[in-house]
Amino acid sequence: MTKVQIMSVVGSAVPAQLRERGLLACWYLMHNGEPVSGPLLSLPVAQALSQQLEHRPLNS
């Protein structure tokens, strides 16, 4: 089972394209300190994707 963690970023750490759309926070999925997803727009989306990824192997 793969351990995937959810990391949130806020403010200036949010990619410029998302800030331009008015988003002040986004989430990334991390595995062994490396991002395994692009910025996700909501915590529920990040949680759902995290559960999916925990049941399949990731290349490390």
C-alpha cells in the first residue's frame, strides 16, 4: 500500500494561474516528499484521489 500525503498551500505559494482565478489555496498529493499530482482545487478532490492512489503502486 502506498502512503500518499496531502499538502495544502496558500497565498503566494498557489500557482499564479490559480491566483488569477481568485483561488487562494490549493492541494497537492505527496509521496516520499515529492509531488505526485498537480495543484488540486479542493480538499475533497485531493482526499478522493489520495484514496485511489493508496491502492496502486507509484514509481519512486
